[in-house]
Amino acid sequence: MRRAPIHKLALLLGVAALAGCSMAPKYATPDLPVPPTWPAGDAYLRQSEAALPSYSYRDVFPDPRLRAVLDQALANNQDVAAAIANIESARAQYRIQRADLFPQIAATGSYRAIKGANVQGGTAVGNGGAGVRETITAQASITNWEIDVFGRIASLTGAARQRYFASEEAARATRLTLVSDVAEAWIAYGLDRSLLQVAQKTAEAARESVRLTQRRLDGGVAPRSDLRQAQIVLETAQADVANQTTLVAQDINALQLLVGAPVDAANLPASVEDAGSRLREVPAGLDSTVLLRRPDVIQAEYQLRAANAEIGAARAAMFPRITLTGVLGFASDALGSLFDGGNFNWQAGGNASYSIFRAGALRAGVDQSEAQRDAALAAYRKAVQSAFADVADTLARRGTIDEQLRAVRAGRDAAADNQHLAELRYRGGVQSYLEQLSARQSLYGAERTLANIQRVRASNLVALYRSLGGDPIADAPGPVATSR
């Protein structure tokens, strides 16, 4: 007679063991759809292949002024705050889904009193033979707990977990973008400061030229056309000064929007050369598998893992669902004897359900999950290919920018010397003012071109930092979820 409970216990243990099964396909990391090394050639830096070193944005941007602005942005930017909130939402969703793996236990209690002349037993109170019968109950119950025999709930939980991890990578991508955008805005401010200085310098020289030409006109040495040409140069330079002053103010506004707070003027660069000279080179001769560190690539892989897990849930939905229900509790006519052994009672049961006919909906659900997995796989491969193209394009620019900068700087120096010689010849009466004007305009254009190329070089270092994926997970700037 006592062997029946043992058999029941063995049956429950067997069911629990089956609950560890999973029908999700085994996940395998896809092969990288990119070459094993970076492109090489005349347009690319020739560097030895090396393993990816650990580096953070503090290594790439060592200038304490820029780092202060970056730290301020990571603390105050609203896009980062929204990304962190999305992580918390995905984490909560994962915990909600995981809770379905465990039984939900509810406790209830009740008190009931019946008053009447015909009440039998119980506790009698009152006059005239009238009495009150009191009934007190307390019970705990498990309602419709699904035994996850075929891994449906486990697969859904795994999918939620992978999407939670994907949300962390989305937040890391937001931080990476913010760091790059702030660095770009910081460099843009330096560029506009340089262009403002060029315009101011040109306006000052043009003002002196107008003064000199006016004296030559008054002395009958120069025609009125020379004075008008000098005035045109002056007015053009003054218009550029006004425009560049506006751009500098707008650059500050853009930085404050990214940072989410006022930016200390002491943390801003004096010129584009000042900004660009404070950036460090990021190692470019790296194996292309470094792209697996990029947050958008990692996010795409987690989405692929989630889609793969959902195939298991769709397959498990084609099999029966087994649920258990149990109730245990106490009932008594008196509170003092509620937990006496004789007042204990229990009830247990099970249920199995299976859809006999759904016109192929369950099979279609599996097909849909597999198609979504294939789409996620394509998205993952495209993310890797796009990342490789980003780095290759950035390296192509990096491989030629120094030579272009050297040539532009040499041209600027030649234009400056030519302008100086033209001014001496004009003052000596050897050539016309038109030649001096042309030399001055050439110098003005050369200085603006040099400033813009210096900005391109600095921005290329920022772009290389962004395209390589930036910081490792452990060193990512800003708040990083560590529950993984």
C-alpha cells in the first residue's frame, strides 16, 4: 500500500527531467563574410598584422579638455539615458519570461460566520439560544503550472535573454556614437576658430592695404580702382569674420546639446591644429575579426541567437502542454485549532492539452520562426560586411591624408611667400595692385584649405575609432550593464 506514493514521486521526477529538453536548433556562429585581412595597396597604410589591443576612448582622446567634455556628455546626454532605460526594460522583460519556468504559489485565507437559531456546533454566542458558527480556512495553491517538457518556455526565456543582451549592445553603440559625435563637434569648433582667425588676419591686412592705397591715391600714385579693389577685399573679409563668428557660436550650441549642459570655454580648442594634434593614432593593422567587437555586429548576433531560440519555442508548441494544479490547506471551526493535524487537507491534479487540428497553423509558426532566423542571419552578415567597408574606407583616407596635408601646407607656405613678394613689388611700383590682390586671395584660399584638411585628418582618426568598434565591453564609457 505504501509503494504508490513512491511510484508517483518517481513519475514527477521523470517529468521534471524531461523539462530540461530543448527543441531549439544548435547555434553556431556564422562564418565571417569578409576577407581575413584589411585591403593593402598604395592608398592604405602598410602595417604589420597584430592582435587587437585593449584601448578605450581615453587612450584615443588623451587631451584632458576633450576628455572632460566627453565625461560630461556621458553623464548628461539624454540619448544615453534612454538607452540605459531600454536595457532596464529588456532586463525586466527577461525576468518576466523566466518566471514562467517556476510555479506560482498563492496563499489565501478566509473567515466565515453564520448566525441563526438552528446552528449546530461551532461557537455559540448571544442570547435566546441563538448561536454563531465560525469557519476559518488557510491554504496555498499552485494553479496551472506548465511542466516545460519540450522546452517551449525555456526557448522563449532564452530568446528574451538574448534580446536583453542585444539591448546592452544597442546602449554601447549609443555611447560609441556619442563619444564620436562629441569629438567631431569639438574638432569642428577648432576648425571654425581657425577660419575665424584667418578671416580676422585677412581683414586686418586688407584694412592696412586700404589705408596704404588711399595714401597712394591721395598722392596721385595709384588709381581709384586700386582703392575700390582693396575695399572689396576688406568687406569680403569682414563678412567672413561675421559668418565665422556665427559658426563658432553655433558650434558651442551643438556641443552643449550633445553634452546636455554648458561647456566650459577652457575645455575648447584654440584652433583646428590644436584639436588635431591632441588625438592619438588608433592601431590600423588589425585582423578583420576585430569587427566582432563592434556593438552593432554583436547586437545583430544576439538578435540572431534570439531568433534561433524562438524556433525551439515554435516547434515545442506542436506538442502537448502538461500543467499541474495543487492545493493544500487547513480548515477549522476555531482559530486556536486551525493547524491541528486533523484539519489538514490537500488536492492535486494534472492536465494535458493538445491541438488536434489547426489547419497547419503550428507548422506555419515553425516556418515563420525559421524565416525570421534566416532574416536575422542575413542582417548579421550585412552588419559584418558594412563594418568591414566602413573600416576599409576610413583606412583608405588615412593612408593618403598625411601626404595631402603635406602638399597643402607647402602650397600655403608658397602662397604666403608669393603674397609677401607681391606686396613688396607693388609698394616699389614694379607691378599693379591687381597682382597683389590676386596673391592675397590665393593666400586666403590656401589658409582655409589647410584648415579644412587639418580637420579632415582629425576627423579621420575619430572615424577610425568609431568604425573599429571603439571600447571593449569592460571599458565602455558610461554606465554599462554587468549582469551578463
